[in-house]
Amino acid sequence: IMLMAFAAGLFAFTSTSCSSDDDGGGSSSDCITCSMDFEGNEFETEYCDNGDGTATVTVTSGGQSVSQEQDIPEDFTFEDYVDSQEQSGADCN
């Protein structure tokens, strides 16, 4: 239940796009993993650039995963998108 609540909040927070066109030109193999501590629970989030202005976001905690495709905001590259997650407190590699 905690994972689902956190994932819903994460998806709501990161879904602020107006367009599905980024100029990043990425591929499905472009993935970055971030970790974040939320109320004492460690969450790992993988962001994968789909190369079409969207990213597949997978949140994992306690062996459970939830995935969702999200639009990358207009005028953002995939790297900008991940940087915005780091600015929100995530530790990405």
C-alpha cells in the first residue's frame, strides 16, 4: 500500500508535460536509476528514455514494482527530466 501511494504521488508530480516531443533522441537502453528515502522507506526508481518524448518510470520498494509511461515536459531533454528528479531529493547514478 505504501508503494502504491508513493508511486501515485511520484507519477502525479512528474506528469507535467504539454508535449510528447523532446529532442533528446534517446533509445530504450537509456536508463538511469535513482533512489529516495520517503518516510523511512527506501524507493528505487528507474527512468528509461523511450526516445519519443516519453520515459518509462518504474518505482520499486520491498520487492514490488509499479511502472508507468510519462511524457517528458516540453523543452526538456531526458537528462533535464532526470536532473529535475535529483533537484527533488533523489540520488541518481
